[in-house]
Amino acid sequence: MKDKADRASAIANTQKEAEKIAKELSEKSGGGEVRIHKPNGGPIRDSDTVAPGNDSNPPKDKKN
């Protein structure tokens, strides 16, 4: 769901499917950060940058 959206951009049956859809939507809209929450909107458990987004904390094993 986009920031400040009134409704979900998509509905998925599994978290894996939801993550895939979110990354595709982010890529289509110019990239950015995809945050993966625990079930039921709990705390963020992972975060991925979708190109050409700007990762403020890139992995140490990759160079920009």
C-alpha cells in the first residue's frame, strides 16, 4: 500500500505473494523501499530497496 493510501493496492493469499506484488508495484512506480511486516500489520521484520530506489543503508558486501 502506498504511503497515505486509503485502500490496499492489491490483496494476496500468502506473504510471499504479497512481497512479490509489492516489489513489482514499487518497480513500476520508480522504485523505493518495500517493508515486510509481521502478520496483522505487526512490526517491520525486513525491508528491501527496489531499484532505482536509494538505499540509505546498503549491504556491506555490495558497492553502489
